[in-house]
Amino acid sequence: MKIIKRLLAAAAVVALAFKGVASFLSWVERQDDQPAEAWLDEDELDSAESKEA
């Protein structure tokens, strides 16, 4: 009986780990969809534009 409980607990841990990895990967995929300029603040953007001109 103790072995069955440990196997069920191990399966639950594996399932939670898989769910966590899947959630993280979907989060990373959503981050790729956003424009990279969102991380620049306005001062950096102004200085980058003035250097190009």
C-alpha cells in the first residue's frame, strides 16, 4: 500500500512539473510576439533616433 501511495505521489509531482514547464514555454512564446521596443524607455529611444540621423 505504501508503494502505491508513493507511486501516485511521484506521478502527481511529474504531472505538476510538466504543467509548469508547459506554462513557462507558452509564456516565453507570448513574449516573442511583443515588440522589442517595448523595453526601451523614451530617453534611450530619443538617443537612438538622434544617432541614426
